[in-house]
Amino acid sequence: MTGQQPGIPGLLGLHASYIAGQMGTWRSGTRHALAPDCMRSIAVKLTDKDITAVSTWLARQPRPADPRPAQASAQRLPLACGSQPQ
């Protein structure tokens, strides 16, 4: 969960309130990404309770010794996202 180059950001080490705020802006459409906007597709399916649970869980995860994002991979993502080449 440290991300993957070039366009998947890491989530470890972030505060729950920051994560929840970002997910809220994806859900409301205030924040967006290149099409296909996979984060919006996911966020609109989440309730406020879901966002709180996910944000709290992510914020409690320990950071690895090496927090750098993984290198780009030739493996296809399970969901097409505009931030990552397919």
C-alpha cells in the first residue's frame, strides 16, 4: 500500500481525516482524475460509515521500512484507471 509508479499514490502514513476527506471529494466529484476515473467509481459506492471504516483502518497500518512506491508493472490492474497506463 505504498503505491505504484507512475500514478498510484501510497496510502500508508496518512491521517484518517485526510484519507476520509479525499475520499469524500472523489465521491462528490470535486476531485477527479483522467478517464476512466476509477477512484470516483469506487467512492460513489461508499457510505459515510464505509469511508470512516476504511480511513481508520488505513491510518492504523504500520509504515514499512522502505515506504517508496513500487516500480511500474506490466501486470494489468483489476480496474482500468486513467492514472495508470494499461
